[in-house]
Amino acid sequence: MNLAKVLRLLILADAVLVVAAIVSDLATRGMLSPELLRALTEVEEALPLVLVLGGLLVLVLMVVAWIGLWLFWRPARTIYLASWVLGLLLTIFLGPYIETGITHALESLNSGVGGAILALVYFSEIARRFSGGAALSN
């Protein structure tokens, strides 16, 4: 399998895992104890608008990056990296984080896939497609 196909499979996996983690977070809240659910509600209600908007920005950047990476658009890998960095920075300011094991597992898998994508687009032969070097076959 060539690297372009591997990258595209990873992009699909990334998108599926992000959606699955969001759905899981919403769907499994009922598994939390009443105390944890109450604490989660308090944390979410206290989130500053800037953090909520930042989270939405990360999602938008991620979708733009996925499309761009799929098409080998030069700025896409920088946008993808920026979305991960911004997401990590926002996480620092979210306060306590409460989730089920299922959601945590999906997010952990997503982190691995994201790391694989970053490694491919920056440190493999396919990186040349994003830096204007010799093109590889699709």
C-alpha cells in the first residue's frame, strides 16, 4: 500500500474517532455516578465562552485540515498541527475532566492516529507532496 493511501485511511480513522468520541461522551454520561454527573455539569456551566469558541475553532480547523491533507494542499499539515496544539492548550484551561472509559479509549486511539498522521506528513516521503518536492503517485 502506498503512503498516500495510508494517509487517507488515517484521515478517515481520525474523523471517525473524533465523531465517535463526541457521540460517546454524550451517550455515556448516564453511566456516571450522580456525583460525577453533577460535577461535570458544574464544570461545563462554568466554562468561559472563549474556551467553548476555542473548541469549536479546533473542530473547524481539524475538518479543514482533513480535507486539505486528503488533497495534499500545502498549508494543510500546518493547519492540522495547529489544531492539535491549540486543542492541547485549551485542555490545560478546561479544569477537571470527567469522562467514561469508552470515551477515554476513543480519545486515546485518536491521539495515536493523529500522531501517525503528523509523522507521515512531516517525516516520510509523502512530506515532499506538502513542501513542493517531487510528487508521489496517488
